[in-house]
Amino acid sequence: MTTTLGKEIKKARIDKGLKQKDLLALTGLSQKHLSQIENDDVDPGASVLRKIALALGVSADILLGIKQELEKVDPEA
């Protein structure tokens, strides 16, 4: 199953027990913008992705699916 940035952000938010309004407060994003990001309607850009990753306490490479791709190539990664 192919994952997307928006799906990974939403999954990480839910895994942390946060509602959208909680993540909005932590990042300063608007509800509309966060919703568009989680629905993959827009790409967040590097600075917004950084804010989201820091707020969620996860590395951006996890949100981008890079870590998962590396593990497919090298399970020791």
C-alpha cells in the first residue's frame, strides 16, 4: 500500500492522541491549510513540514516515507 505525506501526518497526529485543533495550536497553521495537507490537496513545503514534524515529535523522513523506503532496501537501516 502506498502512503502519502498527508496520510502519514494524519496517522502521526492520531497516534500522538492529538486532534486537528491541537496540532493547529502547536504549529500556528490554519484549519483549512492543515486539512488540505492531510487530504493531500497541497504540499506543505519545507518550513511547514518542519513545524509539523517538530510538533508531532517525529522526524520528517518518517512523514515523507523515506525511512520506510530505506528499510525495504536495507532492513538494518
